[in-house]
Amino acid sequence: IFDEVDTGIGGAVSAMVGKKLKRVSCNQQVLCITHHPQVAAFADHHFKVNKTTESGRTRTTVDLLSVEERVLEVARMLSGAKITEKTLEHAREMMDDACCD
């Protein structure tokens, strides 16, 4: 289990961390919590954790994302609130590149 192992890094270094975690996952199960799209792109499965508060109560949900939902989430991680066609294209490219590494 890696909980935000990529804290304090970014860009190319995040991609290297993602690649190393992918290699580790070839021989054992890896659970990684990340906020970096460069790391998330390497995942075989992607879960999204959501936290909401209603009437003073906090609720956390964990959802397994489909392939297209993964693309949207990586795009959101890349750009924040505004997801454009270019951002989606970039997310798909990152995931395709990670898949072939």
C-alpha cells in the first residue's frame, strides 16, 4: 500500500514513480493513493474516492471506474475543473503510453 508516495514530486519524476509501481505490480498487488495523473495513468484498475458532507454527516464512497471514466478522471487530474477535448486527448495518450511501457 502506497499512500501518496508521490508527494512533493511532479512531471517526469511522477511518471517514473508510476512506471516503477507498475513493475512492482507484475509480481504483487499494489494499492496506490495518488493525486498525480502521471501515476494514475499506469493503473490496471482505478478507484475514485469521493467525500461528501450532508446535514453535518460525512460520507465516503469508493467507485471502480470504467475505462472511459478513467480517461475523464485523469483529464480532471490534469486540468482541474475545465475538461476540454485536448485534455481528454492528453489523458488518453498518457494512458496509452503507460499501457505500452
